[in-house]
Amino acid sequence: MQRALSDMAGLERGVIANPDEKRMVGHYWLRTPEIAPRAELRDVIEKAIAQVKSFASDVHNGNIKPETKERFTQLLVVGIGGSALGPMLVSAALGTPNDRMKVAFLDNTDPDGFDKTLDEIGDRLSETLTLVISKSGGTKETRNGMVEAKAAYERAGLTFSKHVAAITGEGSELDKTALAEGFLARFPMWDWVGGRTSETSNVGLLPAALQGIDVSAFLAGARAMDAVTRRRETKRNPAALLALSWFSATSGVGRKDMVILPYKDRLELFSRYLQQLVMESLGKWTDLDGNEVGQGIAVYGNKGSTDQHAYVQQLRDGLDNFFVTFIEVLQDRDPDRAHVYVEPEITAGDYLSGFLQGTRQALWERRRESLTITIEKLDARSLGMLIALYERAVGLYASLVNINAYHQPGVEAGKKAASAVLDLQARVVRVLKDAVGNELSIEVIAERAKSDDLVTVFSILRHLAANPRHGVARRIPDGKSILDAVYTSK
């Protein structure tokens, strides 16, 4: 652990902590700019925070306003992965009915999902500010979401550029588009901040500030946690204790899953957030020495006490292949609200606490391992602390098992494979266009498309048949070829 803490100290000093990409890793500087290794880094961080606060204030005060309305009241965030999970968690955890702006998300490339979200916004699109988040500017899911959002504005007779801002890397395709089309604003992303550790950057701060969340308190909480998790005395360092708990429970080789049980409805998305932070950081095939190790810890969870009626039965009596993390929030509700007694001197919150204690005890009776993180109340400061705690624990655990926590080759491999499928689809489409009115076997289609992957060709044809191009959408009639259903002549 002392070596891991030294590795972490080096990371904060600016050593190359991501050897694959020859990059520094600087998400800790975001909440304590003064520790950044160079003055220009401190300056860009402080400038970015000031820009977030100024832009949010101008939007709230109507100084920056939509094309046909007096004020923006709705926010639409377009992003994926780290550009969506963090903002979604913070929005769900800290949002109230009195928020300055309501928030919706396009975080996939599902057309039905786009339609559902945009239909829910409905007539409020004219007072909706869209925020597009993509570091490279080339992430296809985010690009697709932006295109769909732009089309929705145009259908409503609105100018997209007058309702959109971008968070992206300088000089990226998105940055160039934002500059050329005159977006309302552009906010920077930096190559030394990974997506899954970007919640205290513009990625997380701008949506939160627009919603009306106290981002200064959020940053202060993260900064306070960073301070205590720098301690070299292991027993007084909560991130070190958390990482060692993971190592003990999994034998350092991922033998058990991490089950996250927050006993607070507002933290329901915390397990989803941790799935990316933990699994993308720790799920690695090779270690730093090039040895094949197949590391990782699987993460899943829901909220307590909902799980009393879901999978706690298996946790207690089934396969012992997990360890549980209970997240306990002592304050049941806003103290300004009156207590409601469901029984004499017993509140619903008393039951929630009782279920947590009871479930933990029931698991221990079966010698099922768990740990508990307790916070006094859920607010911007404590959520900042919770996120920072897990960021630090992930980095320390990665050092313990000698892996690079800050790259994601498996994700990149998936993107390349998807690109190859779309390239093949383009070739299949050309074959189909040339064959309208003729019946061809899949083998012939694959041959003309220069592919020997019949399964993928079939999958492409099936998808195209369900979503016909250049004609009237209809079911495949009995006895008709798939080609007739894919491309119908006008």
C-alpha cells in the first residue's frame, strides 16, 4: 500500500501515469488547481470553473436565452459513458422540483430512445439548451444524438446553433463544428482527464451548475476527500482501506463481485456510475509488465431496501461469489419536513435503517463479507466526497495489482469492430441497390460485398429489412425476398 500511495503521489505531481498513451492523469487537479504541476494547467482549470459559473448565471438570468423565448428552462445533455453517467448520477442525487433547469439525457444511439426523450420535452424544445459532450468529438453515439437533436430543432422551425453549447477537446471535430456554426459556447476537455474521472471537470460541473446545484460545495467535498486520502498512515486513509478491502475480498484477482447497496433512493444510479469507474479502470488483460492477468472486479447493484424483495435472497443463501458495500445515509429527509410516524415513534426512515442493519447481520450470519460507508447527509459536498473516495480507491487498487487504470483498450476494440460492421453494411447496401427486383442468396450477397462472414451479413440484412430504406416501410410479405423488403422502388 505504501508503494501504491507513492504511485498516487507521483500521479498528482504529473508523472506519465498512462504509459500506453504517454499522458498525465490530472483529475485530482480539477478540485485543487494549486497542486497542478505547471502554472498553465492551474490557469486553465481556474478559468474553466469561472466560465462554468458565469455561463450558468447568464443562462439563469436570461442574458443567454433561446431564439424565441425569454429563458432556457430545460437542459438536454448529449453524451455517453463518462460524459453521461456522472451528470446523470449528480442530477438524480441532488435534483429537486425547484431546480433552475430540468435535465434530460440522450446517452445512447437508440432511435426509439431519442424519440422518447424528445417527445417528453415536446413543446419545451423552444426553451431547451442542448449540451453536447465529447472529448474527441468523434464518438459516434454522441454524434448521432447531436444529429437527432438538431433535426428535432429544425422540425420545430428553430435554429440549432442558437440552442446548443459544446464540451470538447480543442481542435476536435465537435469543436470545429461548434466554431463554424456559431454555438452559444465552447468549454474545454483535456487529454489528461479520462471520461470516467471527469465529473469534477466541465463535463460534470456545467450540467450541475445549469441545474442549480452548488458546484463549489461539490468541488469542496472532493477536495476534502482528496486531502484525507493522501495520508500515508493506512488505517487513517479511507481510500487505502477501501482498496485493501477489495483486495482481501477478491484475493487480488477479481474472484468476487462488488455489490453496491445504497440505502437512499437518490443514489440508485451509483452502481451504474461505479460500473464504468471500476470495471473500465480495472478490467485489463495484461499488467504493466505485459503479463496476461485478466484482472477486474464486476460491479452490480440496486437500492435498499428494494433488494430485500429482489436478490438479497441469493446473497444470503446462494453462491458466495460477492462482497457487499452498504451506503448508509444517516439523515432520512430534509429536517424542515415533518416526521411521519408509520407506527408509534417509528418512521419510514427507521424502517430503512433497520433493513440495512438487519440485512447486514443476516449476511454475516452466513459469513458473507460486507463493508459499510456512512455519510451524515446527501448533499453536494458529501456526493463530491463519495465520488472522490472511489476515484482514489480505484487508483490505489490498480497499483496493488500492477495494472494501468487509465486506459481502455477493450472499449477501443469494440469501437473498431463496430466500424468494420458498418463498413460491411455500406458494401451490402450497394449490392442491394444494384439487385432490386432480383433474388440473391446470402452467399452471393456476401461474395459481392467481399465478405466471408455470413452471420454478420445475415444480421445486416435482417436489420435493414426491419428498417427499409428509400421506400415504404412494410413487413416482408410471404414468399417475397428480403431484398424486396429492404429496398422498395417508388
